[in-house]
Amino acid sequence: MVRLSALATGFTLGLIFAAGAAFAQTGKVTVVTSFSKDVTDPLKKAFEKAVPGATLEVQNRNTNAGVKFLEETRGNNQVDLFWASAPDAFEVLKGKKLLSPYKPKATGIAEKVGSYPVNDKDGFYSGFAASGYGIMWNERYVKANKLPTPKEWQDLAAAPYFDHVSISAPSRSGTTHLTIETILQGEGWDKGWRTIKEISGNLRQVTDRSFGVPEAVNSGQVGYGIVIDFFAFSSQGAGFPVKFVYPTVTTLVPANVGIVANAPNKAGAEAFIEFLLSPTGQEALLEPTIRRLPVRPETYAKAPADYPNPFKDKNLQGLLTFNAELSESRSAAVDTLYDQLITFQLEPLKAATRALHEVDAALAKKDNPRARALAKEARDLIASMPITAAQAASPEIRAAFSGGKEKSARQAELEQQWAAFAKEKYAAAKAKADEALKLAR
Amino acid sequence: MALAGTRSIGQAALALAIALFLSVFLVMPVATVIYVAFTEKGGGALTLVNFQDFARTDLFVRSFWNSIYVSAMTVVWASALALPLAYLTTRFEFRGAMLVQTLGFLPLVMPPFVGAVAMQLLFGRNGSVNLLLDEWFDFKIGFMEGLNGVIFLQAIHYFPFILVNLSAALRNIDRSMEEAAQNLGSHGLRLFRRIALPLALPGYIAGASLVFVKVFDDVATPLLLNVKEMLAPQAYLRITSIGIDDPMGYVISVVLIGVAVATMWASALVLKGKDYATTQRGGGGLARRKLKPRESFLAYAVVILILALVLAPHVGLLLLSFATVWSFSPLPDGYTLAHYARVLGDSSIYIKNTLLYSSLAAGIDVAIGGAIAYLVLRTKLPGRQWLDWAASTALAVPGVVLGIGYLRAFYGVKMPDGTPLAALWIVIVLAIAIRRLPYALRAAYAALQQISVSLEEAAENLGATKARTVRRIVIPLMTGGLLAGFVTSFATAAVELSAVLMLVQSNSDAPLAYGLYVLMQTPAGRGAGAALGVIAVVIVAICMGLAQLAADRSQRARGLDI
């Protein structure tokens, strides 16, 4: 298939070769990446074939370590490209002036995938593939525990899912962060956090590694996971009994590549970006071990029948226009809020949630208006937030995280305040729920 | 007088050389990273306010006590696992003692990531054991739930520290001590409690303090169980999260280092003022008693039971490496050799690098650890304790901090051809050596504490120089302990990842742990990772078996000499 398409798109390929020739000796191109061997090996092979004389030296590091590495070695940089999923990592690199701008010459690349712009607006990094978030589950686990099949995020907040769901912390996973931010932008600050906390009350665990979630679902340690699509697809490819669904409101996030500032082989780096965006490079993304969504709409013609297509499928069009500036302005606050209100308060939150599930079950059998009112009060207590949306993006709070002068409190003080706030509210909610349970029974 | 002068000059020079090595490769790189703990965020002015924040934050205080609890309980359980193995295999005529010693050491060699997955598959909420329990008896055991889960896994993982050091110490005890006690009518448990254990105390303390500090500073196991409310995971999560530059992660690192030093200081205090040395080495260690048939049966039952428990993760790893799909079932769905086929091509370079790096690192560790032990215990140099403490802080420095420190300190230093110093593979070796130095140091320390200084005095009275005494008396007598140190450093170096991950610059310089990491970055790749993990464990086991063999030979040879 790849060979056929290479013939068919000979013209574009010709351009690539021309570009390669223009850059003369491409030589060794060094790339720091968080992608697995499954992803890098086929692309390395295809790149070296498409651009004769080039070799791709892959340094595998997780995203955080990669960013730190570039930061620490900037004085004597030996790396040409940074290649990873999380757009926020690229934002950090950009902020630290560790990237150099480059505008790809390739044409026919979509401006937006879903509701997210493919390329950085300042031209420091380019999207080459997209991935969406959704819910993955283990069929054997679900069958053994007689659990339902989810469709929407909100489904995960229902009583049967209690203690069966897993997520990675948004402070640890750029893609989870974007999912949380999407819910917040889609539903508004207060309603959004209410949804997030209701789902989180059912969590079994909050992992610190993105792939801790698919691992737990694949091995059957948890039933459901909130994951990026290719984790589910490649697990299916390996034969695990797992299913995946995109909820109606999902975020498609581009995976990116950017040239490192002072790259020793800038020409080679540019050639690699052009290759990734070329028809050949885009088609390579369809391989079963990679399974990312191409950013070149025409490539989908060559995809297998059931392959998701963000340019056609209705549920992937995205109802929401993602506001990247808003997201950026409060990202540290949102991450820290999630950690302090949920990750490190998971036990009290789960205790209150479990009690509320019991109240609901009792009320379903025999209604009791007083208990219903108490349960609502308890839910409001859980949903209450220590700061408003405006405060989250305010200079005072932002400065607390960045160390700026406008800060009203140090980050550690804020964290302690928020944690204490959550602890108190969850305890109060649990007390109310227990009271309601007595009345309802 | 003049002679004494040159002696102490020689000692001082050695101490200075070690101090220089430690400051260049440990103190300085680490200091470049954790000084942030003492500065105000954004401003850079020196302050202690971050430490106040630490004490005021519930989460950190809770994490601190959780860590203390888990570390202390792990020492208790690890001792319960190690004591029978060490005592039975050194004290009695026990067939397969060497095999038990080697197998009992393997839990330390648990490859990162895959080991964790294997344990979840066996002991997790829906692991093999719980699925079977649920099917047969309708209940599950939360082996891996919360703090107790951490204690369970840590005890299995780290008890070899106690086993190795205690066994080495027991072997070093002169048989005449025991014979004297037996002649006076002591036997059985009393003999163990009053003679063998007290004399072996340096070895036990060396192992137990290592377990305590190691568990206190371990990141991987709590995070595998999603236990984040412990101190080391808190530091790790903060240091490795991007975008938020937060001094608290480094504040916690300083606290971790403080706890490590305090532990080493306390363990020295326990042994202070007592003399553990015996002058004779006749026949190499305790007299080995014969077990009566019933005792023998009981002993084998205990040993097999303990080994079955502590080696379960490796069995899981082996199964995983042959498994096609293993999901929500007691055993894999099917078996295949494909994972081995996949890693075989890549792994030869990883294996070569791992053996090279680990043996170099362990060699450095034994040399420096032995030298520090000698300087601390046998000389009167002022400030010699600081060498011990400085080296011990390496236990508490998070690997990622050391990695960043190395980049910061050595990446700017260019080689003649322009490549950075930090890009050379020898830097990886140094980082691993520093991380594993405390293991060898503790082993050497314990070994030297058991040697009577009178043997050295005798040699010097007969006209031997200090250097000759060390070469002909001290080092041969310390061999067992030094070898224990070498083996511990070597085996654990083979699976070191966190610092390595920061420093590896190209695939051709990468050790096995890095190869494992690369393979594990995908949910579909666990089988291949497990296969590489099995290869790592087998290689380390073979090396350790050889080392044990050599140790046995040398013991026997010396036994015959006398």
C-alpha cells in the first residue's frame, strides 16, 4: 500500500527529494522523543529511505526528562529535533527559547484537527498527527463484574462505576490536562469541576504515568481508563480484550515536532519535518503499531475501513472551539487544583461519593424529600471550589506558580489552603450524606 | 616519629583524594540542583521559608510519617525473611546453601517497570492469586493496597541487603567463639541469640540501615501501587513535572538526604563502644552443625516457602515474557517465543554495555568504599566521618537529581573534538558508581569492624609497613565483605535507570535498563520488555553465582592453609 501510494504521489515525493538535495548532505539528524520504538522504528526506516544520506539518531526520553535535558544542555546543544505528543511541553520549550521557528513547506495540511489548531501560531512547532481522548475498558473485567458500557464522560460518574475507573494526573500527562481543560471550557468552570469531581469520586487510582492507565486496564487491574486513543488501538493490536469509545465531547490533540534552537544539523531537521508531513510520512502513521490520525485529510482514503476520520466523523468535529490562551493562562492552577482537590484527597472524596451512591439507591426504592435535599447539599459541598475561574487566571495566582512579584501567597501556601478546603468540604459532604442515608432507609 | 608522620601523610592524601572524588562527582553536581531549596522562588534570595512551608503543609507532614512507618515496618519484615535464610545456610550443613544464597539475592535485581507489571499480574487486585482466591473461597487479599502493600513489596525487594550482609558477617565469626559457648553448655536458640547474632550485629545493622534508607528514598514501588503520600514520591513528582518550577521538590530532597545521614549516624551509634572483632579466622566461619532429619525437613520447608514468596515476581516476569495475552486471568492465554526473538537482535549491545558499566562501577565502589571504611575505622584523621556521611547521602539523592546535576556540571565541559564531557559513556559509569557506592561502603564497613586491630598491630610489630599490612592482612581478611559489596553494587547497578535515563546520549552507549525503558513505552510492548528483563536477571544471576563460587573457593583455600 505504501509503495503504491508512493508512486501515486510521485510529484510530492519529488519535491521532498529536491528539498533533500537542496540541503545537500543531510547526515545525522538527532531527535529527542517520547515515542516508543514501535513508532520511531518504522518512521526512521521510511525517513532514511526517502531522504538518502540521512540517518536518524533517536534518543528516547519521556517528555519531562526530554524538556529538562534540552534545558540543561542548551549551552552546548547537540540535538536537532524535539518530537513528542504533549503540546504543553512545546509551549514550555518555546517559553524558554529552546525552539527555533520553522514554517513547513508541505501543502495540503489541515489548519485544524477537531477544534485544535494543528500548528503553533508562532511557528515554533508543527503538528504531524492527531490523537483523541476517550474511554477504554477491559471486556473480561466488565463481564466478570457485570458492569455497563460507557458512552459519555458523565456515564463514568454513575454508581456502578465506583472504584473501577483509572486516570493519569493532569499534572503528569499533557493530554489528560487538555481533557480536563476541555471539560472546563465546555461546561464552564463551576459545572465543569462538578463533573470532574463526580467522575473522580469513582476513581480507583490516579496514576503518574500516562501509560500506567492502559497497563492497568490491559492486565485487568481496573475496568475503565481515560486514555488517549492510540493506547487503546495498539493494545487491541496486541490482542488484549479491550474496547474504546470517543465521547461526544472529546479533544483531538496534535502530536508535534519542533526544531531545537541552535540545532547542529538544521537542514536535516527541516528535512525530517517535511518528511513527516509528506504523503509517505503521513501514511506511515496508519501502521497498526502507530495508529495516529494523520493531519493530511487525503491520507484517510488509504486507511482501513473503521479508522476514525476527524475530518469526516461527526463526533470528532468538536463542538467547542478550544481556547488555547485561556488554557495556557491557568494551566498550573488547574493542574495543582486537580492534585490538591482530587489526587491527594482521593480517600475522603471517594468516601463521600460512595455514601451518595448509597443514598441514591435508597431513594430509588423509597423517596424522601428531606434526604434528597441533604444529598443535594452534600453534592454542592463536593463541587464547591476554593477559587473562581477569574482568580485561577489572575496575575496573583499565576505569579505564585511562576515566582513573579505580584504573588499574594507562595505556591506551597496555596496548596495547603486548597487541600485544607477540600478536606473540610468532603468531610462535611460525607456527614450530610450519612444523615441523608439514615433518613432514606 | 618520622615514620608516623609519613604514614599519616599517606592517609591524609588518600582521604583528600576520596574527598575530591566525592565532591566532584556527588556533592557539586547535586548542590547545583538542590540549592534551589534554599532560595526564594523567582527572586533567588537565600531563605529558609521553604522549610517552614514544608512543616506547615499537611500533605508533606503526613507523607513524612507514612515514609517512616513504611521504612520501619519493612525492616521488620525483611529481617523476618532474611534471618532464617542467613542463619540456616551459614550455620548448618545445608545442601544447596550456595544456591539459596544466590536465589535469595535475586529480588534485588528486579528490572524497572516490567517487574512492577509482573507483580500486579500476580498479587494485584485482579492478579492470579486473588482471582483464584475469589473463585475458590470468595474473598480477596489486598496484598498491594496502600501502605501495607508498599511494605509487602519492599520487604520482598530489599531483604537481600540484610541477607547478604548478615551472611557475610556470620561467616566471619570465629568458630571457637561458638565452641567455647557450647563447652559452657549453651545450645540452640540461646547460642544464636547470645553468641552468633551479637557477633554478627555489624552485618545486620549494615543491612538493616540500608533497607531503611533505601525504602525511605524509593520512588518506584510506591508509585507502582499509586501510593503518592510518601516523601520520596512527592519529591519525584514535583521535580519531574514540567512547567512548574517549584522549590518544594528540592526541599524534600534535602529532607531525604538528612534522614539518610541521620540513619547512618544512628546505626554507627548502635555499634559504638562495643568490639565485634575476633582475632582468628580458623576454618572460615562458624562451625556447621548437622541437622536432625526432622529439623532438616522443617528447615527446608521454611527456606522453600520464603524463596517461593520472594521469587514469585521473577516467576511472574518469566511467564510474562512467554505470554501472548495475559489479562484478567490467573495464567496467560497462550505462550510464544516471539518476544525473545524481537529483543535478541537489540540486546547484545545492551548486555555488553551493562556488564562493562556495572563491573566498572562496582569496582570503583569497592575500592572507594573499602578505603573510606579503613580511614574511618582505623585512622584518627579529623573529619573522617564526613567521608562516610557524604558517600551515604548518595542513597538519598534521587536519581533524576543526580542526572540533572551531571548534565549541569559536565555538559558545558567540552572534549577536544567539541563533544560534551557528559556525553561520554564513562559519565554513566560514574553516576552509577556514585548511586551504588553506599552498598559497597556498608559491606566494607561491617567487614572491617569484625577484624581485630591486633592482627594489624602484630604485622606492624613484625616490621610491616602500613601499606603492606593493608595489602597482606586487612584486604584478605575483608574479602568476604568486599565481595558482598561488589555483588550488591554490581547487581543493582545492572538495573539502575533513573540517572541513566538522563545521561544516555545514544543507543550504542545504552545499558539494558534503558533498552527496557524504550520497550516499555508502549502498552503493547510488555512481553518484549519482560523478555529483556529475564535476560538481565539471568546474566546478573550467573555473575553472582560465579562470585559466590569464587568466595567459597577462597574461604576453603584459606581454611586449608591454616
